Amino acid sequence: MLLLLGGDIGYVFSQALPSSIAAPYGMTGSDLLRMSQEGKHNEVALLAPEVLRKNPQDLDAYIAYAWSMNALKEYTKARDIAQGGYAKFNDPRLAQALGEALYYLGENAAALSNFQEYLAKFPEGNKVASTYYLCGELFVRMGKFNHADIAFSTALQYNPSNARWWERLGWVREKTSRYLAALKAYEQAISLNPSLQDAQSGRMRMLAKIKD
């Protein structure tokens, strides 16, 4: 369930729009979505307001805009854009964008609710890996380490080459005294990034625990 904050959505959304530039003729939200997926977040931030001015019903433009603002760490703006779009379209991809913004704004329960909506509707969406990872971090904040283990493990099924995520999986397994499983996760992190000091330290701790 997506959390909508109080107030005038239209006003809040208008306040969230940065200065825009003229969008190329014929540009639509699908173009912006592709650009966002390619990492062209600054361009999306500049072009999206004009695309939405021309067509306020362009769902993809809202999604691209909110995702790019999150990528640019403009979390308050991303939250407002995602809320404005969700009010129009009720689309779970905007719930994901809102969840991500709320995660960084410290709204843990609301972030988790929005992530769960996205994962239920888009189990193979292009934000699945990062969403499961952020769910894991939310469970860590909540002290639910077994839940975090499941979330991190699922994220790694989609993105097994992320050394940092392996290190975090090792850490939550360590917190639940699963020392051998933690060691394996730390070693996987090190194999991907030998300079990851947190994983190196974790490996040493687990070797000492297993010897005891």
C-alpha cells in the first residue's frame, strides 16, 4: 500500500519540478525511461518536466522522472513526483520509486510497504534486485536479521556479482550466529572484491569463531 502524505498533491508536485529545457520534438516518457535505465539521470531531470507539461498522462515519464531523481539523491523531490504519479495511475513502479525515496528519508515502514507492492506486481522487474537489497537493509534497521538474510539472498540471486551485498549477507548471518554460512558469504565478497575491508574483517572473525 502506497503512503500518500497530506497536502495538495498538485502543488507539491509543481514545487518538485526543477528548471526544464525544451524536449526534442516527439519525445515521450518511453524515451525518458530508456534514458533513465541507461543512467542519463541529469538529462531526464531536465527533460521530464517539459514532457509532462505536454502530456500530463504520460505514465512512463513519471516513472523515469522519479527513478532518476532517486538516482540523483534528490529524495524529497523523488517522493513528491512518485506520489503525484501514483495518485494518477496507481502503478507499482511508482510505489517502488516512492519506497526508495522513503527508505533514504528514514520512513522505514512506509518504504517497506511500497517495496512489497512493487515486488508483488513486478517479480521480474528491472528494479527487483535493488529493491530486495533495500528491503534487507530495512529489516536490518528493524532488527529482523533472518528476514534480512532472505532479502539479501534473494537480491543476490538477481545480482550475484555485487560484493557489497555478499558482505552484508555475511554480516546478518553473523548476527544470527550462522558462522559457517557467514564465512561463505564473506569469502564470496572477497573473491569479487579483495579490497573490501569489511568482508576481510568478517572473514577473520568467522574463522576465529569456527576454531573456538
